[in-house]
Amino acid sequence: MTDHTNIGYSLPAITASVQDLKEIRRTSVRHGDYLIVKTVNSTYFLRVEEDGKYLASGGWFDRRGTSPMNVRINGCTWGGSIIKADVVAACGLCLEFGNRVTTSPIQEIIVIPAEEQN
């Protein structure tokens, strides 16, 4: 996997890096699916809701005492204002929630489909 921490913020560098991303697209998750997103600084637990929102806990939400919180996910950024809006999470990028909270870079994504949960 490509190390995205040193790609810079130029459009050509970002465009070239997109091909190598390990990502979870919005279209690949369904209501009831559960995602565990491990970042450099935290772990987030996300349950996909029916209305395009996610029930989020862990990380910032736990530290603020607001877990679980029903939020939207705007997409993922390279740490700046360019956002990849078609994904829920992508390794090497920062997840941006609808409340404007942005995580540290994502290191690992685990998806547990609803039909595989107890």
C-alpha cells in the first residue's frame, strides 16, 4: 500500500494517489453494517443507519461525552480542504464527519456486514 503521508497537497499528487487507496465506498455499505475505523490517535465505531447517517462512538465522541451520536460523514480528506465525498473511510486519509470533526489519518478499516452480526 502506498504511504499517503508524504504525497503533498498538489492536485496531480492527490489524483495519482487515489488509485492506491484502500477505501470503503458509500455504495458498498448497507443499513446495519458496522465499521471499525482505527486512526493514528483513536478508534471509531460506526453503525450505518437508514437515512444516510451513522451512529458514531469512540474517539472524539467519547472524549466529549456525546457517544453515540447520529452524524453524517462528509467523506475523507488529505488533511486539507479537498474531500473525497464518495467514501466513508480510506486508509491514509482523514475522516470528516458532518459536524466538521476531522480525524487523524486512518490506519485500518474493518467492516462487519449486518448479516454477519449476532
